[in-house]
Amino acid sequence: MANIFDTATSDNQPFDIRTLTQEQLMALGMAELAYVKPVWMDGTTAFAIFAADGSPMAVAEDCALAMETIVQHEMVPSLVH
């Protein structure tokens, strides 16, 4: 199976991430990255955790707890505004 990230700069040279295809972007960090986004639930702000592909994973009461939960599951958190 070919690496979907093979590009003309596959020798670890920087490249413009704006040129990634939708397939490459969806696969980027799939197992390692999770996003935290503030959401409105039951009349209050909560913090939803999403997988790199946008799949919902969990909801936490506060941002710190959401970030800690991601780290506890050996993933890298990223905050989305």
C-alpha cells in the first residue's frame, strides 16, 4: 500500500500543508490527535472531544479535564475555537 503522504518532498523537506488532499488531511494524525471544542450543552458550556476525522469521542465539564483525558489516552490534544 502506498503512503498517502508521498510527495515530491518526501525527503522530509517542508511542504505547504494547504496542498494536502482531503484524504491526506483526514489521515493526518488519525490515531494520535484529538481536538477539543467548546460546545453548548444543557444551558452551559462543555468541552467536546473529537477524533482527528471529526468523530465525537467524549464531553468534559471543563477544558483542562478534556485535555487531560486526551493525554491519558496517549493522544495529543489540540484546541479548536
